[in-house]
Amino acid sequence: MQNEHLNSKKEKIPRTKISEQKPEERIKNFNEVELGYTEEEAVRESMRCLMCKKPKCIEGCPVNIDIKSFIAYIKNKEFEKALEKIREKNALPGVCGRVCPQEDQCEKTCILGIKDQPVAIGKLERFAADYEKNKNYVKNYKPNNSDEVNNFIKANKITNSNIESIRFNNIKVAVIGAGPAGLTCSGELAKMGYKVTLFEALHSPGGVLVYGIPEFRLPKKIVNDEVEYVKSLGVEIKLNTIIGKTFTIDELFSKGYKSVFIATGAGLPYFLGIKGENLNGVYSANEYLTRVNLMKAYLFPEWDTPIKKADIVSVIGGGNVALDSARTALRLGAKKVKLIYRRSEAEMPGRIEEIKHAKEEGVEMVYLTNPLEIIGENGWVKKIKCIRMQLGEPDESGRRRPLPITNSEHEIDTDIIVIAIGQGPNPVLTQTSPDIMLNKKGNIVTDAVGKTSKKGVFAGGDIVTGAATVILAMGAGKIVANAIDEYIKTGIW
Amino acid sequence: MVLENQIINKYNLTKEIVSFEVFSPTIANKAKAGQFVIVRASSNGERIPLTIADFNSTRGYINLTILKRGKSTNQLGLMEPGQLLNDIVGPLGKPSEIEKFGNVVVIGGGVGIAPILPIIKSLHYEDNYIISVLGAKSAEGLIFTKEIKQYSNEFHICTDDGSLGFKGFVSEFLLNYLKKDNKKINRVIAIGPALMMKAVCSITKNFNIKTIVSLNPIMVDGTGMCGSCRVEVANQTKFACVDGPEFDGHQVDFDLLISRLNIYCNEEDIALKKFMENHKCKMNI
């Protein structure tokens, strides 16, 4: 009786902490910082869920994962079912569990979070994905008739989440860009029965997940596993193929593709436009991170691509890309890493968790400081001339506008500069398709479901919205998959 | 059966320059003079830009002509027909501007002779009067002379040591040529080492002849994603991979180009040394 009484009042369990590599150790390696929940920890955390009748968390998720149900499965230790539940809506759970800004999405709307800490939904998602990591998927199976299909399903114990994949309808759809939006859309379309070809410009699929986000935050093994899952649904990935160069969109149509989804991301680095920016030692974050993540420059000379290592590295910017660059610089052996941001910590667009990690690791935060000029010596960067800023009235983004303080110019010594002030849309594809309407910034203009101005061509993710998050791109990929299905079935544009 | 990315033929053109025909029908079908590909020789290789030296869409191959200098190019140099390049992507960059200009001087220096071959061919089909000028350290360093001569109206050779043709740099030859020949030159195209292109441009600027150069900065992705290849043209930052690789030579900041080409000198030495140690017997050193 007493126990029951306790249960009805719901014993308050504090949010389960995730174990991490210690800061002083992790800055010496590229291994993942967070180590993930154990089974016990995951079950314990899942018990915190209130199992709301109207779960707000699901509304907060850009792809509407049935969070309540998957957590219930974890609670019952039915971990594979939990993953299956997540996969109904999300083909990349191992990625999202790690890199989604949950504090602004599902966990923000968690009812428990009103008085207490919200349920660690992201960590639980990650747990479910990792639990199943070593399972092998059925690859590229092409049946001839329904008997074969049924026998195959029985023999391979295929689950609901990938059952539809083997019923191809022979309608070809082309997806351009194997990042979060492209992978999601491809997976969804394959589940509906379409023959999807996913074209990727680089030599490795994953987009920003492989070239941008560092190993210590998202191990490439996880990305590979999730790409393999998408392939297991029947998606064919063509690497080293640049649509706009290798083929044009019109050529894709003439090759028999019925619809095309453009998900080329935000692959054009912005620079500051100040003097000295082309000095040796000044990198765009895209280059710095691509060299390290995609090209494995941290393993040079075992891997061929080099990167400049130096004692003092200054990163310009305040987003996740800036934080990733700063933490990468530490791991490459920098003694001092400064993050120079023109606003204050409150306005930083980076995830709270990553800001915390960066600080723990010793990244020096230089707030309210804006670079004016890069000063060099013998062709190499030496100093950054900066000005101090103060915060004025909120601007159109709702954040307080930084304003320069007169006579506050000063110089900061540095050996390397990484510019992480954002990325724009890469024009390689759109240049060759002038019939696709762009906005002033060069982003593709679409309607709510991703239709562009060109019949049969959809677009989504960062190429439409400008640089945003992995999960928003995935959400777009999903919406577009449904829109493509409708377009192909009805022919209505 | 020939596989995609497979080396069909290999020619050791000089001691330092090797030329491959690589089966890549899609790229061969799309390639235009002046474009390049990004190649990775092996699965842990770096992405290096190589100009498409020639292409044949009927047979489905592209020609890649490589100066063995660093680790990656030396590694490529050891590859043999039948082997596969790990990755090839392209064609990248903007094609050369080809039209009837009139009298065109086309200059190729060292391994830069290779990429002028498709340009000369294209210019030839547009009925230009082509004055080709090839330069190398010595006669043994010259490549594609027969092919280029075939499409040229005038054909000149310069060697630093005087072992063949004019003794001296192509820029010196050009200066003499422009001084003494009263033919109106409508355009100069120069491809070769940065210093050569710089010297050529400083001469043609005085004669007010539009000069196109093909720049070879360090690249990673080759699609405008990283900005490693940024150059300054008319005081504006350009990405050579997508805005070029060809630019108006009179507007190019060559000193910046040369400085940026040297960013990874130390690292390149480390990588090459390590590679040489592992391949001593094959490299004959």
C-alpha cells in the first residue's frame, strides 16, 4: 500500500546524466565526447516520462516522431521496438539523437520541463539507435514476384519499418545531395516503392554529417550505418556526381526520372569581406572542417590531406560551426583557442550543450568583439584588428543588434583564423537551371511542400531555408517525399 | 570489360610527366576545353585537381597528364593500366572561352602544355590563326609537340637550356615575337607555372593584348564549397574552382596565388618523404 502511494505521487527522479569523456582527456583525441546511456540509465530516464495524454513533445519535433510510444518501449526494455517506432518517422535516429537542438524542440515542449528538467529525449533516441547498431540490414534485394517477397520477408525476419521497401513500383525519382534532407526524402520515397537514385557530389555520402560535424560529436561510423539503412530500403547512391556539371536536371528527366528533389544544402562559405582575408592561415570553417572530417587531416600523414596546426587559433562566429571549429583546433593541438563573437553569449546561435562543452575544454570566449582587418606578415596571418561592440535594440532576428564602441580598436595575436559566419547556397546547380526561381540570396524559392518554379522539381533543406539544422532539413525531406508521391500520382503541379 | 575510372593506357612522356587515358565515359561526354576533374588516387588520398588534357567521347576516355611532384602525384605515377582511380569527379570549372578571335598566341609551359591541347583543337575548329609556343627546361621536358603542331599555324619551342628551339623563357620569346612581328595579336592564352603566367601577363599588358591564364591553386572539393582555392582577380576574391580556372591574366594577383600555393610546403615534404621511403625500389631513387 505504501509503495502504491509513493507511485501515485510519482517519485521525482532527476534527469539522468550522460557520461562523458573528461575535458582534459577528450581534447587530446577525436573520439566521441558523450558516451551514451547504458541500458539501466536509459530505462531509468524513460521512467521520468509522464506519458502525457496529449504529448506536447511530438508537436515540438520537426518530423513528429511518436516520442511517447518509443519511450514507452524503452521503459519495457523493448529497445528494438523503440527504434522501429522512431524509424517510422526518422531514418537517421543515431544522427538526430546526437546533433538535434532538443532544447529548442521536443524537450522544450516537454511538460516535465515546466517545473523540472525535461525528459532527455535526444539521449534516449540515441540510445535506441546505438542499441541496434550492429545489426545487419538486408541490402538491395530485388524480388521477381510476391511469393518471393513473402518468403524473403519470413526468412529475413523483416520488420515493418523496411517491409515496403522491397515492393518497387519502377517509377524513378532523382534526389540531389546525400545530406540529411536528401537521405530522408530518399528513404521515405523508397518506402513508398519508388526507385530512388541519390546523387552525391563528394566521394562519401552524408553531406554536412560527414564534411561538417566533427567525429567527436558525431562519429562517422554512425553516419555510415544510417546511410546503409537508407540503402537497405532500396536507394541507390551515386557518388562523385555533380548535378549541374556531370548531368543537368533536364538530362535527369530525359533519363526517365519522373521527379527531382534538390537538397544541395548550404555549401558556399561566407567570408567577412575585410582586408587580409586571403592571407595564408585564414580558413573558411567549411574548409577547416572538411579537411579534418571528410579528408581526415587529423590523421595526416597516414591520410594524405594536410591541415595547418598552430599554437593560437581564432574562430570568428558564434554558431555550432564556430564551436565545432574551435573544439577541432584544440584537438589538433592548439594551446589557445579563441572564439570571437560580435554579440554576447545569450545571443549565440550554438547549442547550449556545445557551448558548455567548448568552455569545459578551454575555449576562450571573446564576446562583443568584431573583426575589422586581418594583419599579416610574409603572407601569413599574424593579428586580427578588432573593435569592441555593445548591444543595442533588437534587430529583425529578435536578437539585440551589436553596435561598435568608438575608439575601442585593438589587436589580437593569432596564427590561424577560421571564419565561421555562415554559409550560403552553392550556385553550381542553379546556374545550369535558370528556370528555377531563386531569391535575392540565391536560395531556391518553393511553396509549402517544396515545389519550385520548374515542373517536377522540388527543393528542400538549407538550399531553400539558408543554413539551418539537420532535423529541419530532414523535416523538409519528408514533406517533399509526400509531395512527390502526390505529384506523380496525380500529375498536378 | 573496361571499368569506370580504370586506367586504359599509360605513357611516360618525360622523366617527370606521366599521361593516363582513364575510362570515364560520362565525363568524356561532358568535358570541354579548359575544364578539370578532382581525383583521389586511393581511399585515404587527398582530392587533387587535374586539368583534362584531352578527351574522347566516342571511346569514353579522358586524358590526365600529371607532373610527379608531391606524394599524391608520385603515387598516381606508379599506377598502371588496369588499375582504378579511387574517385574522379567532374567536369569542373568553366570551359575556355572559344570563338573566332583571329590571331591567337597559345603558350604552354612544362606540364601546362597538356591542357592547351584541347584549347588549341577547339580554337582550330573556330578558324583561328594559332601561334603556339611551348616551353620546358630542356628538350626532354617537352610533351604533346606532335599533336599541338598539327593544329597550329605557327609552332615555336623554347627551352631554358637551349637544347631545342629558342634559348630562354617563353616570356622572352613572346616579347621578341611581339616586338618584331607586326601581325595583330587578338588574344594570348598562357598555361603553366604561376611565375611563367605572371611574366607573360606583364609583357602582354604593355602591348594591350587580352591574356587568359588558367590558375592552379590548392583545392579540396572543387565545387565552391570550401574556398581553399580563392584568388584575387581585379581586387575581388574569386573561387578558381567555380569562377575559373581561367581568368583575365592582367587582373590576377599572382603574388597571392604563389603565396597560397606554398601553404602546405612542409606538410608536402613530410608526405613525400614518407612515401619515398615506402616505395624506394619502385621509384628508382
